[in-house]
Amino acid sequence: MWLPILICLGAAALLLGPILLMQPSAGQRREARLRQRAVDQGLRVHLQVPPEGTDVPRHIKSMPMYCLPWTEQGDTRHVWSLVKKKYVHELHCHGHWDWSAACESRNVDCVLQTIDQVPPKVVAVAGGPQGLCVYWSEIGSDDEVDTISNWLHETLEVLKASDRP
């Protein structure tokens, strides 16, 4: 009498198990929520290899990069990256921040005017064809995304102002 019931329960478990395993975890749902919030604020989110010189552990092959696209085509000439170091050193360009070894242009010193307001969890700031970007671990709340978005918008305005004659 119990055998047919056990067979039906086993069959149901075999059918529902894989479906339940495909559900996103709580961490994946949180990341999706943060990324959607960034997209709603005009940012684009990419997974990229961290810039050269970051203190990100070697086993992390890619990390989220939140980008504010350039508003003008000429802005794509800004190709640079600032990397946050673990310590302050006189050889760094600004406290914890230093230009990446792969930096092609250092004509954006005006970014250093706003670098102190970047959220603490940001490990690198970059400018390239995709826009003005920050690399961070996505450990934080919606407020972190708001702070990053505000910083990106403010810094983009500083960059625009520096290009004016």
C-alpha cells in the first residue's frame, strides 16, 4: 500500500528537484537587484577583469564594473585607470590611489578632485570607450549603488568642465 505513494513522491522529487535547483540564490537575487537599480539610474553593468595593480585576490577572474556611458563621442579618448592600494605611499598619485601600469593617458588629473568621495568599497576607477567606470565587489546595499551613481555623474561633470576652453 505504501509503495505506490513512495514511487509517486520519488517521481515528484525527481521532477521538482532540478527546477528548484535552478532558482537563484539570495546572493544572486541581491546582485540582480543592485544591478537593476544601477541600470535604472543610467549606468551599465559589465563583468570585467580587474585592472592591473588592484589588490583583488588572484582567484577572482572578473568583477562587476558599473559604468556611466560618455555623453559625447569625443570623451572616449579618456583611457585611464586609478587603482586603490592597501596603503598610503608618497609614490602614489593621491593617497591610496595610483595610476594603473596600463594607463594610456594621465590627462585626467581633475578626477583626483573627486576621488576622495568615491565609496570605500570601490577598488578601481577607470575611463575608457565604455564610459566612466568603477570596479567594486557588490558587497553593500542599494545606498552604495546610489552613492556610486552620484559620484559617477558628478565626476563626469568635472571631466566635461575640464575639457572646456
